[in-house]
Amino acid sequence: MINMNKRWFEPLVIALFATVILIPYCLASNAADEAVAVKTAWSANLARPGDSILLAIVADISKGFHINADERQIKSFEDFKPIATKVSVIEAPDAITIEAPRYPQAVPFKAQYAAGDLMSYEGQIIIYLPIKLEETAAPGSLDLKLRFQYQACTDTYCLFPKRITLTETLAVVKIGTNVSEINQELFSAYGAAATVPSSAGVDFDLFGWTFSIDTSSGLGLVLLLLTAVFGGMLLNFTPCVLPLIPIKIISLSHVAQNRKQCFMLGLAMFLGVLVFWLALGVMIALVSGFSATNQLFQYPAFTIIVGIIIGIMATGMFGFFSMRLPNFIYMINPEQDTLHGSFGLGILAAILSTPCTAPFMGAAAAWAATRPPSTTLATFAAIGIGMALPYLVLSASPALVEKMPKTGPASVLIKEVMGFFMLAAAAYFIGVGLAAIMSSPPNPPNKLYWWPVMLFSFASGAWLTYRTLQIATGKKIRAFFTALGIIVIAFSAWGAVRLTDQGPIDWVYYTEKRFEAATNERKVIVMVFTAEWCLNCKVIEQGVLNSPRIVALFERDDIVPMKVDITGNNSAGKAKLRKVGNLTIPLLVIFSPNGKQVFKNDFYTVGQIQNAVTEALQIRP
């Protein structure tokens, strides 16, 4: 009898224990179901290849309950760690690109179990999921599976977190088929307050120096715009724009004696820069499918045309404009001190700036692209004002440029050296365009175009050295410019070799399958976004990623260095860039072994990468 009691006692205890645990859980789960009702709705009845469409996740929250805010707006306390509301994609076809969810603005909520106000949602909330169909999408049905996570609470208690699986089917029809908008009452708020992606804060990180600006207040928005102005100003010091600055200085120096004419030329260039950035803001805010500041350079034809224009300008630096050229060429001839010429040069400088991302500018632009059109335009105008401001200051202060040689051998030499550099820039853009046309993503594009680029650069250094020895009279000036020419020669030879080799890192080039395979193997993924037209990417890769410490780190078996090159028609790579929440490159993103994004930065250091990888390795799936 005693043996029978022992035989049944342990199972009985286990059953009772399981009952004690499961009954409250089931009751709480049922309560969570009753507290929140979730449904989905499309913004259109059908979709065509190339269309953009919205999916709404609608949560009706019962009176007396709230659900916690999303990850970016949520607040945690020592005595209470709320579970964030989150929409995540479980399964999606390759024919669509899904952007980050647009969460509504959370509101403060006072609860007895938390030390301060929680951020939460009440009543009915709508989370928007922007979806873009690829041009190659075939007619038929596309199935989408989502997960909606939330935790329902009152002011005195919280229920168990809930995860709901949502399935939706999108009907894809042929191009030319009529499509109708539906459920308009659910999507009327999209484009206004409901376009908040995840928080009102904007995070900035420059080589480890981090700060955040809360834009929910008027003061925060002003600070954000001032930061965008500063970022735009720094664009002038990127490799994309630097070659044009001496051209404008030369142009202003010729009219430095006439303060009014000097100022008007500077103002014209200021307006040219500003108009382009405003136009870019309009396209990002209103044009479907245009979502990145550097998107123009993702079209090879545009890149090649820019290279041809720069090449023609370079011939002007050598005085080859005696032959008659098409009228539009004269609009950008820097030797013609006209208002339309300066205006055109301003537009060209702004165009050339878009492949580069200056510190602070990338985060501001990415934030602005998710805001209402008025905020987007204000932010892009601030970037344009910041970039154009130095030219206005130079033109308003002729004394800063009037010492530039205006005539004689020295003036001619400056123009000739800059002409060689512009020919190098022309070869670069034409070469990048041709490399993009011939590329086959995900494989990297051909880099042989760097040889003619560095050949022109080599010629500029050689010509500077040769002519300096001929015309310079002062010993210090002769020594300085001769040394400068030799440095340019050495750099050109080094660049031709270094920029055409494969580098010390064995990169895995991104595809979704390769990313999933690395995640399934529980490896840390260091993902670098780059392109041949991104000079900042080249600088950071040579200075940071190719450093011995990073090369040694990436040789570990549990780390996968993965590169996303968006030079050519790499639709998957561009979709991944949007998925991680960015519009600009360079960019480095680190994923933990469970596939979670744990680090993202556009300007980073060796130490930051090492620390982020070390932390990611400690995260267990």
C-alpha cells in the first residue's frame, strides 16, 4: 500500500503543480484575447508590379486596458520592465519589400506598479506596414505571415504577453489593371501623425560620440534642424564635393574687387544647392519608390552623364572652350562668371554630394523620410542651407578669396592641376556607371576603372611638381608644392594598387539565403553596406575595416563578414538597406547569433566594432 502511494504521489504532485501554473495562464490568455482584438486591412483591393501598398494592423483595445508602446517609445523602470508592442514579419515572398512598421505616437499612462509614467496605446491604434512590389512580381497571390506581440495592462495589473500570428494574401494583377483604394477611413491618418516609425527621438553616433534629440517638442525639432544644417556643412569636406570647391574659389577671386557681383555669384550658387536639396526632399516625400538621397547614383546612365559633364568642365580648366559646345555646357562652365553658371555649379555640387554621407546628415535624412511632407522638406532644406552656407560666406567676404592668383603662370597652374583632378573625377563616375551596367549582383562589380582614375591623379601630381620647379622663385614655396606633388604621385600609385585588389577580408556577398544560413548557424553577422560610387565607403573600408585588428577579428569561425554592394541592380541589397531603417551609406550593421540587430552606425571606429561584436557573441539564441 505504501509503495502504491509513492508510485502515485509524485505524478499527482506534478499534475497539481501544472494545474496551478496552467489555469492562471489560460485565464490570463483568454483575458488578453478579450482585452485586445486584432485585424488587418489593405489600402487597395489589388496591386500591380512596381506598386506601393499599405497593410494596416488594427488593434481595438478594450476600455480600461492599454498596451505598451513599441520598442523605441517604451519606458522601463527598475521595478517594472514592460513588454513592447511589436510587428514582425515571419514569412514574406521575395517579390515584395517590406519597410519598417509605422507605429502611432504613444501617450503617457500612470500605473500603480511603475515608478513613473509608462508609454502606451489606448482605444484603437493602427500600425502601418509599407510594402513595395518588385517590378518583376508575377500576377497571382502573395502570402504574408506576421507576428503581432503585445502586453495588455490596466492601472493595477498586467496580463501575460500575447503573440498572435496574422496571415494575409495580396492579389497581384497585371500592369494596366484598374486598382481601387479601399478602407480609406483606416488610412486617412497615414502621412500625418501616424507616420511616426517608432519614436520621436533621433539617435546620432559619430565615431563613438552619441547623443539623441527628442523631436516631440518645438525646441527638439529646432535642434534637429540645426544638426541637419551642420551635417550639410560637413558635406563640403567629403571626397565627393572637395574637387569643386577650388573651382568656385577661383571664380570668386576674379570678381573679388566688385563686392556686389561677388556676393550675387555666391548667392546664385547658394540657391542652386538649396533648390536641388528641396527637390530631393519633394521626391522622397511625394514620389513613390524614391526613398534614398543617393538614389540618383544608383542609375548607371545618370552616373555616366555626370562623369561626362565633369569631363567637359575639366577641358574648360585647360582653356579648351574656344570651340563651340552645346549651350547647357556653358551653364556649368566655372570660368563664366554669370549667375546661371554659378546656379548650375551649385546644382552640380549638390548632386555630387549625394553619394557621400556627412556626419549627422544620414540620421537626420533617414528620420525626415518617415515624417509628414512638411517636416521632410524642412529637414532637407536645412541640409541644403548648411551645404550652401560656406559659399555665401566666401562671397560676402571677398577678402577671403582675393589673394588667389588671378593671372600669370601660378593661376594657370592651379587651373591645370584642378583640371587633372576633375578628369580623374570624370573617369571615376563614368567607370562606376559602366561597372554598374556590367555587374551581376550579388557579386562585386569590376574595379579596373580605378586605374585611369589614378592615372589622371598621378598626372596632376607630376605636372604640379614639374611646373613648380619651373616657375616658383621662393625656396619655401618651391619646396612645399614640390613635396605636395610627390605626395599626390605616391598616393595615386598606392591607390591604383590598393583599390583594385580584393582586400584582406574574405567577404560573403549578401543574399537573403546566405543571411538566413549564417543566422541558422548561430553566427554573428557584420554587415557592411557599400557601393562603388560611395567614396566615404572606400575611405572607411581602407581606414577602419582593413585595419589588422578588424581583419584578425573577422577570421573567427563564429563571425561572418557580409558585404551588401548596391552599385548595380541589386534589388535585394537595396531592400535590406531599407529594412534596417536607413536611406544612406556607408553603413555597418551587426546582428547577434539570433538574428537581432544590435549595432548600427554610419561613421564608426575599430573599437566600436570590436565592442559590438564582443557583446553580440555573448547573446545566446
